[in-house]
Amino acid sequence: MLFYFSLAVPFFGFFAFVLYAGLLLAFYGLTYYKPLPDSCADCLQCGNYVLQAGVLRWLWNLFLLFVLLGATLYIRSGHSTPRLQFSDKIAWIVRRCHTLRKGFWPTFAAFDGHSQSAMFAVWPGMTLALKRATVEFEREDLIMEDGGTIALDWAVEAEEIPEDAPVLILLPGVVGESHNPYMKSLIHYCRCRRQWRFVCKNWRGFGGSELTDEKQIPEAWDARSVKDLYQCVQHVHKRYPRAKVLGCGFSLGASMMSSLVGHYKEELNGVVAGVVCLSGPCSYETAMNRMYHLKPLPYDWINMGVLWKNMRKYVESPDSRWRDTLGDKQLMLIDEVMCQRQSPKEFYNMLMPANAWVWHNLVTIKFLGYKTVEEYAREMSLYALKALSMIETPTLLL
């Protein structure tokens, strides 16, 4: 509810202000070409001006009301201090890290994570900022043990970087890639403050990479993905043996990152110095259940629409091995779902919602051998939750 109110306050306030400004210009335009009468003889003309002035006054009061409501909500619930949970062994680190105890003031009109995500996707300033701070990549194709290929995108540095400079491995969210705005923004932010190297790991078959082997399993975001990430860390450490390796994951990439330092803690001892996990799902089963029961509300519709569009993009490519791997039957089912989604009558009544649950039902479980999506999600949840209790590497979960 807070999400919709936080969006409604600035939207209706801005709408009222624009309408007020337009009527104000029209009002002054009328008075310029048709001055107010010196007397009240022309009652009809006077009445028109009084009506216009009343409408302007009402719109101005409405605008002030929304500004007042927004400011009150921002002051009461906007500022917050992180609630920290940590063991006594790392209490000395928390005491020395003042950033963890600083208060946070979110962007006005974005009081919670959902509205911040929505504004992040449509805010024009993000595109302008990325144009001013261009981040270019050099691609490296890394062959996995099973013969598959992982695309690693190394950020091109304008100046010489020492051999022992830390290397930050970035993992995007589900169906994300290195060229997403949030990936480039983080690289630009860290680059301005630290002399680091940055490399983005793409998912199998995503980010412009292809499935190079006919038997290669597409991205499943399970234990296989964690093993791929482990091999990438080994490769980075072998390439820069004197450098510290750091990790940062977003959304589902954060879950993969925490699973890595949990299940491979002995192999990565002394290799990975620390990781940061941003908004990673700890229980994938709970997340999948919510996706299955999504209502066609604006945020859910937009969010799932973007997710499904990115997934579908890689399947529909004529040269993609996804088509050979999936087969004609599965492709027909995917097309059927998309036709339902594009139909106007299904906009508010999605009989088969095109979300991540449907994707896993049509694609993922076919490759992994699971009978249902629930079984797949339950297995992933147990794997991720078990990793959390095994972590010994310095890890920050946000």
C-alpha cells in the first residue's frame, strides 16, 4: 500500500501543478486580450472570471495538500537506520564501518524498494548519467568443465591498474546482463573512488552469449550456476593471483553469490576477500509462490512484463541454440502464452500469467528433470538456506 501511495502523491501533485500552471497561463491570456471590466455591469463576464479564479484556487490548494502529505510521509517514514544482525566475531568490523550506522534518506516520492525500482527503470536521469560516464567492456569467453561457455565482460580502464588491484566480480539479476544501467552505475561509482578492476559474469545463453554446445543446458539458476561462478572465480584468481577477489550480486545473482561462499568456503579460503548481496531471495520457494499468485496490478504487470520480455528475446532469435534445445512444442507453448499476454481482454484477467513461474514450467524443469516448479523451487530454497549457515567469508546481505 505504501508503494502505491508513494507513487500517487507526486503523480497527482505534479498533475495538479501542471493543470494549475496551464489554466493560470490561459487566465492571464484572457485578461490580456480581454481586460476585466471597470464595473460590474457585465455580470456574465465577471462570473466567468470568478469561476476561473475559483478553479485555480482549488487546484493550488490541491497541489499544496499533496505536497504537505508527501513531505509528512517522507519525514515520518523516509529516514531510517539499518538494522544490523551480526555475530560477536565481527563486531569490531561493524564498529569501524561508520557507513553501516548512517541514516538513510531515500529519494523523495520513492519511499520503499518497489517505488525505487520503478523509478530506477523509467527515470530519464539514469540514461543521461550513463551517457556522461560511458562504461565499455571487453568480452572474454570462458569454457566451463562441461563444455559450455560463459561470457565475462571486463570493464575497460582508461588508466593503468596495478596487478594487485582488487577485482570485483558482478552478478546481475535474473535475465540481467553487463550492459544494464544498475551494473554500469555501480562500476562508475566504484571507479571514481577505488582503483579496482571490474568483471561482469553473464548467465548461460544471456547477455549476447550463445549456447555453444548442443548438449549444453541453458541457465537454470541452481547449483550449476553456483558451480559456474566458482569456476569464474578460479579463472579470475589465476589471471590476477596477487589481487583480492570481491563479489557483488543483485537479486537472484545475490543468492548465487551467498551460495558460492557457503558451499565453496574451503575451496575459496584466502581467495575471496568479501562479498555483498543486494536483495537476494533466501527462499526461492516463497518467491515463486508469490509470482504464481500475482495480480495484474500496475507494478506487478510491468515487472513481470520486463522479465518475460528479456527471457523471450533469447528464445526467439533465429540463430539461437535455445530453439534447437527446446523443440517446436515448447516454442509453441511460449508463443501461446505471449499471445494471451498481448490480448487486451487478458490484461486484467490473466488466465495464464506470463511470469517467471510459467517460464520455469515451460523451460527450466524440462532440462533439469524436475516434475513440477514447486519441486524445483523447494530444492533451490534448501540449497540457498543451507549455504547461509555455512558462510565464513565476510559477507554483507542487504
